[in-house]
Amino acid sequence: MKLKGFSFSAVEAGIRYAGRLDLGLVYSDIPCVTAGVFTTNQVKAAPVLIDKERLKGGYAQAILVNSGCANACTGEKGMEAARVTSAILSMSLNIPETMIQLASTGVIGEQLNVAAFERSIPKLVEGLSPDNFELVAKAIMTTDTVQKIAQKTVNIGDKEIKLIGMAKGAGMIMPNMATMLAFVITDARIIFPELHKSLAHGVARTFNRITIDGDTSTNDMVLVMANGAAENRWIDGDSAGDRKVFQDALEEVLMDLALQIVSDGEGATKAITVRVCGAKEEDQAERIARTVANSSLVKTAFFGEDANWGRIMAAMGRSGVKFSPDRVDIAFGDAVLVKKGLGLGKEAEQAATQVLKEKNFTVSIDLNDGKADAEVYTCDFSIDYVKINADYRS
């Protein structure tokens, strides 16, 4: 994957483990219009705090990302460590520190191994190449089992616009803002307000609609860098049509990455769409869908391939949304098993159980009380999820 003006690099820095890529770099030949969305967790990692301050200028030229250490809950020492790594990269690339965005993922509460950065950044810069996008996507993995990459091409006027994205995430996933870590680069020519609007819109409909375990990380972020190399007419406040084209393309990339994250959930064997329709308001539909998608009892039933619709009704009832239980219809795929709040019997449950054996399926909940709808994307909750997280720091 290549994009004019961007180059990439990844190395084995030994930040936590030996023998694996764990330090990555995304670099643009010129400063890029850059927008970011960050975790809403009150506990924010050092990179998040630094990035938010730097992005007030609306530009960045590089992203330095490491796995193995979150650099969260590390106090002033962690902040200083982040600044030191930024300073080293700044000198190596000969760009201002303010043009560098930092990202970290891994264990919370451990200090950053600055010596590993000092040893490895020169090699990282030396290895920059337009061909190394996939290596960076690999370097940001923690408990992920696969790299997560997406791309999209659209036309604005007579110019072709490309977007390429990567993400990491398999556990501690209910972003409530952005996502674990996700980086999108594009050659679009777009001003900051329009880029930020497009990102915020896309995040709300993609990463903010996924959940694996209901946990919001201290390090979640999405960054989008636009270098303008496509030389399309400027996407600004007077070009609503062009922004819609770009916004839709960005949303497609974000959705692709978000669904890859759900499918790669720690220990997951199934990816599920929870769709709620017939609500009075969209936010009510989303709240019910999110409550169902986060329910451990519902998710373990999915894993056990048990069409236990009572758990779904119970989760709906604690969502905080008022609805009439005696109007609710529930279906797994095309198999309807609840009508007007009542189960349709063993035969219906057997049909629904067959749907649960599939790797991807939709749970549809109709409140029959309005026209609003919303979807949330989740996965099942398996025995392996417990094993992975019980041993995470080992």
C-alpha cells in the first residue's frame, strides 16, 4: 500500500518483548492537515495529553507509535519520557516536535523504556519507505491476531482521492470516542474544520458503535492526516458536496476497521450486529443496542449458541430507555423467536439456534414504537477471553 508523500517504518525495539516489531513510524514529506479524536476516559495516557495539545494547531507530520507499554498512569516521569522520545525523533527527522503525534499501547502503569527508543529511532528513520505500511500495522498489535488495514478510493471532481487506514484493538474495547489506535492517511486537500467534522461524524457511527468487553482504554485515539497531494479542489465550508463524498469514504474506511476489530475480539468466535428499530429516537435505539451488546450474559449465550432471548429482554429492561415489553419482536437472522414480547416456542428457538452457529449474524430487536433505529457491533464472550486477560501481564 502506497500513498504519494507518505513513508513508513517499523523495527524491533525491545520495548517489552524481544523478537517482535514494536515501534512504528508514519511520516509525511510535508506537514499535513491533521484531525484527532481521543479517549473520553478521565485517566489519559501521556501521549494522549501531549497529542491533544499539539493538535490545537491542526497540523502534524509524523506519528510515532509503540506497543508493549501504554505509558499511562506514569505521572510526570511518563510525560517526560514521551517528550524525550518526541525530541529524539524531531532531531532525526529535522522537524519541529509539535509536528509529531505520539501513540502508545500495552500495559498500563509501567514506565516507558526510553533507552529502547534512543537505540531504535535512528534505525527507524533510516528504514522509512513508501512500501512499509503493513509493517507499522503489525508493530502496533498487542493481543490482536491479525493486522487491520482498510483502503478506499473516490473521485472529487477530476481528481482521484485515496484513503488508507490501520487499526489495532482486540480487548479493552468500548471506545466511546474513537478507538484503541487507528491511523488514516489521505492525499485529499481539505481544511481542518471539514476534516475534523468528517472524522467526528465517522467515529460516532463506527468506532463508537463497537464493543468487545465494555472497557474504554486510557490510550484510545484516531488520527487522520491529509497531505493534499491529490491536488483536488479544496474541500472547505463552501463545498458541501465534496465533503460528503470525502466523509462517506472516510466512514467506510473507519467502519471496515471497526468491524475487523470486533471480528478479532479477544477469544471471539462470532461477530454480531445488534440492530434496534422501531424506537422513538435514535439515541434510545443506540442505548438499548449498546446495553444488549455489552451484556456478559447475552455474549456468553452467543458463545454457547443458546437462543436465550430472555437475557436480551432483561438487558433491554436495564438500558434506561422506556419501552413496552409487550410490543417487542426479536429475531436472530431471519429466525423470529419473539413476537409482541412472547416467545414463539421450541421450534422457533431451534431455528434461531442454527443462526447462532454462524460466524456472523444479526440480532434484530423491534420496539414497534417509532421509526428510529441504530446498530451496535459486538462479539461473543468466550472462555479464551478470560484466559487471555488473566495472563496479559505475564
